[in-house]
Amino acid sequence: MQTLYNWYRNTLRNPKYRWWIVLGTLAYLMNPIDISPDFLPIIGEIDDIALVTLLVAEVSQIVIDKMKARQPNADVPPPSAATNAAAAHTVEVESVSVPE
């Protein structure tokens, strides 16, 4: 099961195959023929719920990653004139140890 999950996740994150996997997942969910038939009360929905959960989690992670990539880095403040002026007036000092 872990191997199938890793394949699905890695293929979904590959931009070349992403839309094929999304469309294939949606077609599987709409198709009445499943691994476990939907007419069974609880067992029939387990594979559909697992697949929808995995699809939503991975697509939302892709969207979050794209949103982070579009925003500038918030940790580093932009250089300003005050910062450049302070750097221009920096004085270098050499230190010497004083014997006791």
C-alpha cells in the first residue's frame, strides 16, 4: 500500500503527468466499477474516501508550494537606503589583548 501511495504522490507532483493523474482519479471516482463496489454500505466507500483524501492533500500541498514560490522571501528584509548608509559608515577596528 505504501508503494502505491508513493507512486501516486510522486506522479502527481510531476508536472508532466499531474493532470492525467487528476483526471484519472476523478474518472475512477465517477466510475461505478471500483476495487470495492459502492453498493456495499461501508466497505464500498473506503477506497473512494481514501483516494479523495489523498488527492485533496496532494493538490493542496502543490497549491501551497506554488503560493510560497510566488511570494518574496519574508525572512530577509529588503535592502533600504538606511541599511546601505549604515554600511557605508562602518568603522573597522583591530583588537589587541592586554596582558595582565
